[in-house]
Amino acid sequence: MEIESTIRDQINSHPILLYMKGNPNQPQCGFSARATQILMSCGQKFAYVDILSNPEIRANLPKVSDWPTFPQLFVDGELVGGSDIMTEMFESGELKKLLDESAAKREQSADA
């Protein structure tokens, strides 16, 4: 249960969080590489967790998110999906809009 609490804390502590294989500079699978390219193209900062160096997270995240595959993108505590969904949303412009809205909310709360 402790690892699930850690995962929830990570998701809630980072407005844009990608669970991936490797890191953005050295992704360890094609899906993670695509996901990081998409996020970088959208222009918002994001946090990441390398599931390969965190086997407990890799084993337990699917239980928390109810999503079996990696990478997994969370925005404002909500699961967006994996690289296929990210690709579709990126191509339609929906992902950039979602990420920009998330950043705007953070700016507003920082100004308040």
C-alpha cells in the first residue's frame, strides 16, 4: 500500500507527469520516445518517472491508474492515456490545449 500512496503523491504533486521507460533525453522504448517528443513539442514543462529504475512503481502503477501499458501521462491528477492517445490528441491539437490550460491554471493560482 505504501508504494500506491507514493504513486498518488507523485501524480498529485506534478501538474504534468509522464511515467515512462528511461528519461526524456534517453527514452528506452519507442513509445516513451514518442511521448516525450510530443510533450516537448507542446512546450510545457513536465515531470517524469523512469519506471525501469523504479520496479515497484512499474509493478503497481497499473493498479492505481487502471491502465496496463507504459508510458502513462497524467495532467492535473487525471490519466490522459498512453502514447497512442497522446498522438491522437497531439495531432488534433487537443493535447496542447489541455497542457496550456493546465499551465494557465497554475499561473493564475500563483498570481492570487
